[in-house]
Amino acid sequence: MFFVAPDRPVIALTLRHDRIDYFWFTLLHEIGHLVRDFGDDVEGFFDDLDSSEGSDPREFGADTFAQDALIPSADWEKSPLRTSPNPAYVRDLAARLGIHPAVVAGRVRRERNSYRILSTLVGHGKVRGLSAGPTPSGRDLCRPSRNAL
């Protein structure tokens, strides 16, 4: 994330993991940095997803912001998903919160540190297809140009 002007942040996301759950968590994580970490003296921030460092309090804060923005703590705490990763419970909580089931399934997977469960619900390969499509000039921003290859 960076600022093109003091009041104009730009959040850049990749489709490194083309999943609905990952897209929404990452977007809210970056918005969390905006809300929590940026003042007049900060020009930008780069999340290094390959870094093994897990002790940055800014990252913890942005993760917590994203988690709570997507699924409020009170709803998560009383959900049977905390003890039973049942697809029916995923759909129920998603319907009650008005969010995509992929977001709930992603939270369950993250909380349990088990990325094999609920894999049919996280929306693999679904984000790229949701792009706004081609620009007025005909260029699809979700596909690399020939010059970039």
C-alpha cells in the first residue's frame, strides 16, 4: 500500500491465492493498516508474505481488524464452528452475517491451522473471474499484457 497523495491511498492486491476468502481477508487487512497505522508521516507499507517474522504488532493489529470486520468476535465466539467445522454451520453463519460462505470457511481454516478442511467452500479460482473486466481501451487488468510476459 502506498499513497499517491496524502489523502489518496492505493491498495494493491495480487491473485497469488485466487480464493474468495483470501481476497476479502487481505483487502480488510490492508484497510486495517490504513485505519490503525497511518498518520501524516507514513508514505507506504509493504507486506512481505514470505517473511518468517511474525512479531510485527502492526501485522497482528491488521489481522485482528480484518477478522473482526468480516466476522465479529461475538458471533465467532458463540458459533459451533469453533469446535465443529461443519459445512452447514459455515453456510448458517455466513447467511446470518450476510457474507460469502468462503469468508467463514477461510476463518475456520485459519483458526484451526488446517487448510485441507472446507476446501470446497473457499472459492478457489473465483476471484479472477469477478474482475471488472476490460477497461474502456479493451485491456483486462487481471491478465498480464504481452509486454509483461
